[in-house]
Amino acid sequence: MNAARKWLMVWIALLLCPHICKSQDVQIDKVADEHGGYFMKWDTVQERLIAYRSATDAAASAALLYGGDGHSLPVYPLRDIAGSAVFNVFNAAATPEGGIVLGGFVEYGPPPRSHLDVKSVLLTYGPAGNLEKVWNVAPYDFDLLAVDGQGNVYAIGDADLEEPYFLLVKYSPEGKVVRQFLSTSLFPLGDHILSPGGGNKGVNQMFIQDNTLFVWFARTAELLRLSLSGELLSRVSLAHSLSELAAASGNDRIIMRSLAADDAGQMIAQVAVWNTQSAAKAGYTGKSLLVRLSPDGSSATPLPIVGDRTQFLGKSSAGRLVFYEPISRTLKQY
């Protein structure tokens, strides 16, 4: 069966799913406590749900790593790092051993703090929730993380370095630099490609799927595909097709919420669209759409599969689309 026909059959089945398909549901044990809520992420390599947040209290977990039964493993950096007062978590990824890697800033001592009291780190936790390693990653401040099937850590962020420099660093499981790639010289904006820029453009994203590293730059609406050795395989702008999608529904603003890739090279995305003038009057925050994006970025087609109450997280290795429903605290796969 060729890729185009396979893709068509998959989407016909998905369009019928609200009527004839049963989702694979997993009840999540908790997603919030007295310390606040979490950001949710689906790890596409290890197929694990992750919740993460910044912590200012040693009693507050900075991340939860969920098992297949919906029960979570909490980790507590402020308990584990002597003298720490705040841990600002930017991103997280699961490891092949059943643990988790966190990236962010550790702040030491009472305020006011100087730059000497703040360290940029990666933290590696084992499957029992024990802190195994603290990696000092200065001069980098990493925003996004991904871990491949061999445990190599991919981290992207800006650095206190003179341009041009590499935005993406690949570390071995032991924390040694394997390779650096994605030079700031590839972008007219330099390292400002990582900043959100003016207006609401969404957030940058990075994930590994089918041994390919995907990087989404929200500011320029560009999607990059790289090999795990750092070779740039493709670079596609989705700005035009996304703008056309928004305009077709009478809206003038669109942002990317989440992305996944399918076996035929197409992309699946959840976007939010809204009209800025109507939103200002009604306090409207946007309508959520699931869309199919062509590999060359020329088209974005809405797919009436999911409403505003669910968050699209990604795709499973079995080809199922993964959603999180906050109200019922349920992870769903179709």
C-alpha cells in the first residue's frame, strides 16, 4: 500500500472515530496540588506522559513521570540539591531506563540573588526518582529537550557566546558533548530565532520521532527535520499555509500548540485560531483545530476530530493519536 493511500485510509478511520471507535483511555492520578499545576508533554520516544513545572518549595515536585497505568513518579530537585531555593524548569524528557531529564535554572540562597547564585543545569533522575547526575551546562540556557532510544540528550537553547555558535547540543547519557549543530548563522535572526518576538506566536517545540529530530521555531513558523547525527534533512516554512487556514475561517491570528509526524511524511498539528477584534470584545481565547500539514508546507487542512476540551500531545508508535483531556484527567489514544 503506497503512503498516500495509507494516509487516506487512516484519516477516514479517524474521521469516523467519534462514532465507531473506542479510545484507549488511561486515568491520570494527579495533575495539580496546592503548589499549582503542570505543563503536559508526551515523550514520543519512550511513550510516556510527563508533567513539569517550576518549584519554589522543597515539598513541591518539579515533575511527574507517568506509567502506563496512570500512576506518577514525582521528583523533588529542591530536596536533592543542597542549598537550592528555586528550580525553574524549562523542559523535560524521559530516558530509556525509565527515568527523566529536567532542564532549567537552579537558584541558590535567599533573594536578592546575583548571577553567581544561578546555575544552568540538566538533572538526570533514575527510575526510582533518585537524582543521578547534575550537569552544569553553562554557557547554555536550554529551552527544549529530547532523548533518543540510546539515552543521548538533545538540548536546544541560546548561550553566552559570540555569534555564530551552535544552538543544539547532543550529549551522551554520561553528560559528555557528542556533537553540536544548528548554527545561528543559518538564521537571519541569529539566536533571536529562539525568542517569541512580537505578538502571540506560540512556543518553540522539539521532539524525536522515527529517528528524526523535529524542531519548530514559532517566531518564523519554520519546521526543521534533522538526522540524529545533526544533518539538516529539510527546512520548511508553514507561515503561508497557516495564515491561509486562519483567513479561511474569518480569523487573523493562528498559533501552533503541538506537532506530530505520521508515517507518510505529513504533519499533524493542533492550532488555535481567533479574530483579534472579536476576541478583544468578547474575551475569546481562540478555537482549537486539528490540522493536517503537507510535507512541503503548501497546505494546512482542518480535520474535525477534536474540540477545545482536549490537548493534542503527539503520536504513539502504533500510529495512534494521543490526547489529554484536562477535565477528566484522561489520556486518550485513537
